[in-house]
Amino acid sequence: MPPNIVDFFEKAALDKAPIVSSNFRSLGIRSDFRLFDETEAECRQEELPRYALSQNPHFYEVVFQMLDTNEKLAGPAWRLLERLPVS
């Protein structure tokens, strides 16, 4: 049986936060989910991870599940939702 994806990312974010941050940086993604070389004028929203997340209904189901069921992840999950573009 495959591992629960929510459990996997929760554990990674809590236990290996520096590694998760490093992985994002190596992909050229800043902590605000924008690209390092991005400027506001040249931003193409559809190329950003936050745009892809905002277009995925399953992502919202998982995040809202975290808000309802996991006190440790409720704050970070809410901050992530605040960073996503409104669709």
C-alpha cells in the first residue's frame, strides 16, 4: 500500500525543513513560491507552482483536511492558502 501523501509531506516539512527548503531553492523557487529570477512585470502566473496548485481541486481538499484535522499543520496550511492566487 502506498504511503499517505499528506503524512509524507507533513513528516518531511516537520522533520527535514531545511532539506525541503533546499529542494525548493534548487528548483529556483523562493519561499513565497515565486521564481528567483521573476520580476512582477515579467511574471507568467501559469508557470509558477502556486498557479498549478491553485488550479488543482484535490490540492484544496488535502489542505482543508489539514486545517480540520492537524493542529501542527493548520498554521502553515493557512499561510500557504494565503499565498495562492485567487482563481
